[in-house]
Amino acid sequence: MESILAALYRGLLQPEDTIVPPHPEYRPLSRQIGALTEEWRNRLGEETFHELEEYFDLCDSLNRMHVEAAFIHGFRLGANIIIEVMSRRGESVPDATSGVPL
């Protein structure tokens, strides 16, 4: 198995292309959006619908920026948690009988 760092370096690790939310409503909502998109394409005509698609592309770009920032923030938070936990390895968690508050 290749290391995560090697896969990341080689551009093989692209989670945004493979993540499918496990929420049970995800796929039905995705199908509903596809059906509504086709309805709007038929109602508006190709030229007007193309303008609407450009608007949606801008919204998608903004959303991708937000998701990227949230990913970076979450990754840093997780790394900082690990650093804190590992830097306090010698400390033990007091038990209920020690009289020391958790």
C-alpha cells in the first residue's frame, strides 16, 4: 500500500472527487435536482438556461472555496488536538476516586 504522503505528492489523493455523503437523502435529492434542472432547461431555452448555468458556476466556485477553508480548518484543528494529546502523554486522567476534578 502506498503511503498517504506519496499519494498526495503524486496528485493521486483527491477526496473531493470520491466523497459521496452517506446521508440517506443525498442520492434522492441529487436525482430531484437533476430532474428539476432538465425542467428549467426546457422552460427557459438554451440561451437563457446557459446564463443561469453561469450563475450556478459562480455559486459553485464560492461553495468550493468555503468547503476548502472548512477542510483546512478541520485538519488543523485535528492536528492541534493530536499535538496537545501527545504533548501531555505523561499526564494521566484522574479517576472518580482520586478527588481530582476532570
